[in-house]
Amino acid sequence: MLGSGGREHALAWKLAQGKRVEQVFAGPGNAGTGGCARDLPAVNPARFETIADACRLNRIDCVFVGPEGPLADGVVDYLAEQKIPAIGPHRSAARLESSKSFSKAFMQRNGLPTAEAEEFADASSFEDFVRSAKGRRLVVKKSGLAAGKGVLESSRAEDLIPFGRAILQKDILLVEEFLDGWEVSIFGLSDGKDFIVLPPCTDFKKARDGDQGPNTGGMGSICPVPWVDPDLMNRIRRDVVEPTYAALSREGLGYAGVLYFGLMITADGPKLLEFNARFGDPEAQVILVRMRSDIVPILQGVAAGQLKETKIEWAKEPAVCVVLASKGYPDSSDSGRPIQGLETLKSEGDVVVFHAATNRKDGALLTIGGRVLGVTALGANLDVAVQRAYEAVAKVSFEGMQFRKDIGQKALARLHAPK
Ligand code: AMP
Ligand code: GLY
């Protein structure tokens, strides 16, 4: 398992439950991964030779790549040259995430449903465009990777222009029409030929309650999404997922790995906001605690092009993840704060705390960045899961800890609302 975030802890935790797994390694891992894997602190995901060295030294059979950065930089291509099997898309397919410009062009030329967009490389034509929109709500997006923080939606030119200008100093940008609706995250697993769609999730991207504040990498998640019924899932499959995989194979992008479809369910049906070339964080946490099947044969199917016959069993119970973040996240990130209370949660079966930005120093558990922990709970229904997660959150603390108190509430409100 390559990476050190909450998603990677969840993956290492799930891999370690594999029946035929001898040993899971986490490179570099965090202060939680040692509970289920052997940490490889010498691995730096940005320096591919450290990954290959660790694989040889420890006789690692296969690498699962968690984060987007190494995928965008071609880690799967590099490991293939080194004859080390790895799960994740090649660099050319990872551009679906690492270049929003590439990704939008892919959607447009293949007729996939998405927001209309214009691309800009220079400030003056961008500013003219924004001013000519005359207060229409627009979304400005940095083309390259930005950890969920490269997007601003607003109807005010005075907000959009400085945001876009800052991007244009280093990158190109897209200006999109604003889509109104409900967001859903869909994940597909594919082996280059066949694909499986995983249960729908939602992540809560804004920093503060009531979807206020700046976008973050994700402050919480739920799985499944109670208002996404089988009809809507079928429509998502028919209008978005199937045409996407068909387009990938037409274009020879041979996509093996996890593909994330970020969707807005609008009055006109599902529309694509973005693709990611990997599991979401914190969506992986809620998906994986619900997966009852052994993940190892499934991933072997992905790697070997034999996904076709695979069935995945899921827990009936929904799952919720609440992210505990450091003071200042996402604008800045505090670190070095001791974390208290995790010991008391160890024995609670339906609650799993996945570590993210944590470190152990002289025996003490410390924060080392923005998103610190993901408290993940299952419950008989979503209300119960939410309640369990927050009961667990109440037992954990560190100085400056911030979290959203309304994870899951919007989905519950929609579920309970009169139709
Ligand atoms: P992206 O990185 O493209 O997924 O954008 C991050 C977040 O910004 C999404 O999850 C949405 O909440 C929001 N967003 C992006 N594009 C749009 C759009 N065209 N209309 C409305 N919201 C959007
Ligand atoms: N939670 C969204 C992401 O991983 O980008």
C-alpha cells in the first residue's frame, strides 16, 4: 500500500484481512497503519526508486497506489518497467484526474454529460469572460492537481477574478457553468475490459457545517446514499459509467484500477463534475468498512484482467466517516499536537478510527497536518451510524481539533423530506 493518508490506512486494514495475505506493508504509512501492516518509513511516494527498493527488499508481490500524485507522475509505468506489478492507471489514463483540461475534452468529445466549460490560459481573456457573465454563477477550476482546493464557485467577478489570476500564474484554468443539484461519488473498479460499480457515496467537501466555508479534500462521507435508489443507479450506469468505460476503451486508455465519477444529480439527470484516478478520501473509509468480501481476489482480478466473474458482498449497514482536522485546515495546517482518547475506542466493534496526518514521537501520538483522523462507524441505519460516529468523536481530542457536526444530515433530511 503506497501512501500515508486515511484512505491508505483503510486499504491496508482491509488488505490485512485477506485470507491469503502473508504480510501487508504501508509505505510510508502513518501512526495507525502499524496496527495492520508493516510500515516502510523509507518509502517516499514521490521518489519512485525508494518504492522499488522497498519492494525488492521485502519481496512485495504487488503495489496498490493510494494517492493521485504518484499516479499522475507515472508510478505505475515506472514500476512496470521495474517488473513490479502495481494496481492503478498508467500516467496517460491518470490524466483524467491530473488535467481537468484533458478530462473535460475527453468528456466533450465522447458526448458524456457534463457542465459546459471554457478553457483559459491568459488573464485578460479570462477576465473578459467572467465580466461578460454579468453575475451568472460560475465555477473556476485549476486544471492541475490541487487536493480538492483548486475550485471556486461564485457569482461575483471580484471573487472569481483574483482566484483565477492566481491559478493562471502557474497553470491553465476552466470556467464552468454552475450545476445545481445533489452530489454523489461513484466508484468503478475495472481491469481494462470489464468493470464493477461500487455502492454510491457522498463526501462533504466544504470545511464547515451547512456546506459553508472553503472546499477541502473532504470532511466526512457516507455510504450508501439513501436517496440514490436503484432507478437512479441504473441511470448513472447507463448515462455515465458505461459510456465512460466504452470511451476509455475506444481511445485505448486501457484503464485498470479505481475510477471515481464525481457527479451532480441535476434536474436534467446525472452530470460529470470530474474524474479521479483513485479511491476518494474519505470515501474509501466508508466503502471498505462495508465490504464483506475479501478484497485481495478482487484486486487480483483487476490486475489480471479477470474481473468479469467477480461478485462483491456488502454489509447491509450504512457507514459514516467524520474527519477530525487540525486548526486552520484547509488554509493552513497546524501540527505537533498530542492526540488523546483513542485508546478508549479500541474495543468498540462498529467504530474504526483511520489515521491520516498522525505520527508517533517518543511514544506520543501527534498530529502532523490537516486531516488527522477519520472516525468511521457502521449502524443499523444512517441515523444510528451517525450517532455512533459522533459518540466516538466526543472521546477524541487534540488542541485546535475541528470537525463538521452535520455529516450525513443533508442526506437524512432529503430521505425524510416529503417527496
Ligand atoms: P471538482 O474538483 O471538479 O470535483 O470540484 C470540486 C467541488 O466543486 C465539487 O465536488 C463540487 O462541489 C464543486 N463543483 C465543481 N464543479 C461544479 C459545477 N460545475 N457546478 C457546481 N459545483 C461544482
Ligand atoms: N474526497 C474527494 C477526494 O478524494 O478527492
